[in-house]
Amino acid sequence: MNKIGLLKSLRNASRGNLFSTEIPKATKEEENKINVWLTELESEGKIKLRECVQRESSVYLHGIMKYASE
């Protein structure tokens, strides 16, 4: 998975402009990559993250998709 794949999975999990999804992770390195991608997507103005919960085998994400065009 990469940043674009993460954004696509968030769009598929969205209901209107709200999303809620759980992304499986295998290692601590994957968890760090997911956090970096989320930070990048937020700084680009594509998402607004409300909740990010690190679980034992997954990362739970809840937030808002931003659809404003530039």
C-alpha cells in the first residue's frame, strides 16, 4: 500500500464525506508509514482526520473527506 492506495481505500470507505475504516498492519514500520501518509494527506487538504486509533493488528481511521476543488 502507498499514499494513493490509502486515499483510494478511504474514498471507498466513505459515506458522503465521512469515512471510517480499519487498515490491517503487520509491522511497526507499516504503522509509521501509514502515519506519514495520513499527515501528508492532511497537509495537502484531502482529508481531515478526527480519530486514529492504533490497535494490535490494525489502524482504525475516522474522519472527513474534503472535496473542495482548487
